[in-house]
Amino acid sequence: MLILGIHSGYHDACAVLFDDYRMVASVALERLTRRKIDGGRIPFEAIAECFGIAGAGPEDIGAVALSRGAFPSRYYRHFPLPRLVENRVREMVGLEKHKSMERECVRYGRTDSATMFDTTAFLRDLGCRGGLPVTFYNHHASHALATLFHTDWDDALLYTADGGGDNVQYSHRILKYGRIATLYGGDDGLLAPVKIDSLGLAYGYATQALGFRINKHEGKLTGLAALGEPMLAAALAAHFRIDDDGRIESDFASYPEMRRWVFGWAEGHPREVVAASVQKVLEDFITESVRRLLARHETRRLGLSGGVFANVKLNQKLAEELPVDEVFVYPAMSDQGLAAGGVLQHLLERDGTEAWLKQRHRLDHLYYGRDYSNDIDPVLGGGGARLVSSEPVQAAAALINAGKVVAIYTKGMEYGPRALGARTIMGAPTKAEINQTLNERLDRSEFMPFAPVVRDVDATRIFRLPPQSLYAARFMTITCQVQDDWRDRIPAVVHVDGTARPQVIRRDDNPLYYDILSAYAGLSGIPVLINTSFNVHEEPIINTPAECLTALRQGRIDYVVTESAVWEYPG
């Protein structure tokens, strides 16, 4: 049975399609509209793209799972008469508002979202059959379940953290004895006053204070943090504490107050110092919170999701400083992963825990966008690009070895925020100067480091990847130390603190990507390539062949390699 998952949040809106327990397609709205972190409405374009990938239509859907995101006012059934009249008038004059289901639940003290929603009208407008099950999933449960589903663990702590969802900013869940228990962060959070406790928002406010954009540029602070000293950390840390249950709290009265304080705290200080300070507070408090929960519940496996865990340095600290056997960070850790987790919550409620746990499997790849492999070469050739070689592996490796920048375009676009070999820019890691020149070509900040890709057979020879980090490293969600004898040989992918954020690739997952890396290693003796996402600053990762052609024509890259050929743009 096909199940449609939808997240209509105010950022990172997305859709996913499952065939029972198997993900068929997943697409973030931003990749189609080309507006970074797009949201605030039902992502109809992403829904249609998922149908197109699956070769299905709305009439084939057997169930729908929704987040408590933004929906047109006409779908709400719980409004008192004055609000109903106002909304009807607005709809008639073309000024209909979107309302957050989360905010409506909080406002009216309710958790029964499905009864507050006109599912009949929604299904009709979506083109689905009437009478289908329509469920609303919990924000943090969906984060946690998506993580757990892609493990084979018998026991685990599932920890989520972000700027907020369903009126809480964290959740703690335990898998043990075949049961999934919610310790904190369930739907009961909708019935309580919001807690002012989010380190994710504190980090976001620091991002704003330095002139960057919240929910978009937090990664810049992670990069800057390695360049500064945490001289301001103690002042920020004084506002937070951890209670006996491992819950993080603060003494701020409201989020506007927290934001004002953070702006004043950061004012007049070097951005590197501010970044290092907020990074230290985030790492210290999350680490101690997780440490207490692991000890109390006697588990050594840790599942992480939510936007806070896009912070790869934090993830390294958790993996290497805590007593854990394995850490897994859900690759679509931001709200782009919510729709998938929502479908998995629907399946858990439909089938029960025992059956659900038996369906779990480890992730092999994230290529869940539309596969344009049959279209890319005709588009490039028809758009003025010139064929360089019909031997893509050897030609691409030779060009990279000669110092050229080569983008790979293959398979379906990656699910989540990382480019992992389907829409990746590759380069030689042997000269640090490529960081500045390539960042300039992509209009990116000069201090942002690149990541390496390495074959599974070479990973621990090049990087100090402990066993507990290996699964996470396949999806580039964690940093680690670079082996001492390799730091000077691959300077373009080594951070100033001696770490890197590797992608460990297996051949079965992406033969073209793997073989180019192998061929480059044969030519250069260096079994590592630069992997940076195929996009320019402030734009999402590219999706279509036309977008690939535009990047080639604009000179963002020197060459494009496909399954069949290597292309350049003359001029």
C-alpha cells in the first residue's frame, strides 16, 4: 500500500512516498522551487514529484500522514463561529491565511488534530479517494522513529533536539525489551506552556547576531568555531542547567528575551569567539544531558535526529566521549526528514511495535529523488556542451588529477542536506588553495571547509574513525580526526583543528562515484577526493539536468561526468 507523508512546516517542507515499509521517493520543496528551506504551505510540487518518481497518482494512495504544519484556514473545523466567518470571507476575496496546526492545538489545549481538520476536503483537493486514513504525527516522534528504523539495535536512547516542534524542543525515548517508551517530548507537550530551553534557538540567535540567517547558516558558525577561543562560553552557560532527568532548562523568561540577551552578549566580539563560545555551550550541555540518560537507562546505543544534530562537531564529541557502541545520526536530520518519520509513526500505530521492529533495516543509500540518468547527456549535448570523453571514469579521474573541478551527475538526487555522490562536486584534496578558488566560483564564504570522500576499504587508514562512528560517516554526519601522516597530504579537506567530515562510500551504493575515486587513487596515490555539494551559495543542491547545464555554462565547474560521458562547456 502506498502511504504519502507530508510536512508543511514553515521551513523545510517536504513529501515522501512509501510502499508499505519501503521508501520509494522523498523530495524537499526547496529542490523544486529553488528557494532555500522553502515552506509555509502544503508542498504540492514535492507531492507531485514523488508521484512522478513512483509512477503513481493520488488515486493510488492508501493513507496520508501529516505534520502539524501550515494549512489553509478552510481545512480547520474547530474554529468558533466568528473565526469561521472571518476565514470564509478571506477565502472568498482571495486573502485566505495559513494556520499552524501546532499553534491551534496549543491555543485550544487539544491533541486530537485529525478531528480538528476537514480530512474529506483535504483528500478531495489532493485528488485522493475519500475515506482514507489521515493521521497527524508528532514532530519529535517522527525524528526519533526515522532514526531507529534504520538500525538493528535491541536497545537504544533516541534523543532529538531542534528549534522546536509540537511545542517542545527536545525528546527522549528508550528502546528496551521490545518496547519504545517516551520519556519526554510526546503530544502532552501541546497541552503545557512552551519551555524556554532550546540550545538550538540560542545557536540560531548567535547565527543572527553575527549577520547570518537563522535556519540556514548555522553551519557557518560550526566552521568559524574552530578558528576562535570560547572566551564567552561561561556567561551563556550560566543561563542553562540540566535537571535530574537529563532535561535542559534555562532561566530566560521568553525566546524574545533570549534573543535580546544573545545579541547583547555577542556584540563587539570577534565572530570566531562568539562561534566558539556558543559551540562549546551546545556541546557541553547536550553531551552531559545524553550522558545522564545513557547511564540511567543502561544503554550503549545512541540515535540522534533534529536540526541540532546537523552540527557534525557535536556528533563527534558524543560518539567519542560517551560510553557508546554505536551512534547513528539520521541523514535527513532537519525537518526534511519529518515526512518519512511520520509515515513510520503511522505504520507503528497500524501494525504494533513487534511487527514494526522486525521491518527495520540499515540504510544503503539516499538517492530518493528523480533519476535523470537517461536525460542528462541529451540535455548537455543539446544545450551546447561539448563531449570530452565517452570513458567517464578514467577521463574524470585524469581531469581531477590535473587540478580540474568535476561535478558528478548520476542517480536520484540525494535525500537530506548532504550531497553524497549523485549531485557532488569533486576535486583533488592535495592543495589547500582549491578551497579559496572553488568557494569563490560557488560564491561561498572563504572559511567554509570541504569534506572528503573515501572508500570503505581505506577509511580507517586515512581517518581516525572509531567503530561507533562508521555508520554515521557513510552519510557525512560526523567529524573525526585525520590520521597524522595524512594531514599534510590532503590539506583541502582538513579543518584547522585536524578534523574532517568524511563520506565513506561502498561500491555497491554508487559504482560511478566509487570507480572515479579508485581511478584517481591509482593516478595520484591519494585515496581521497573533495566532496562538496553541487550548488552555489544560497541555492539548494541542483536537481534537474537543466540546472546542471546552467552551472556548467556559468563556469561554476570545469566538467560534468555522467554514467556515459564527460562534458565541458566551450568558451
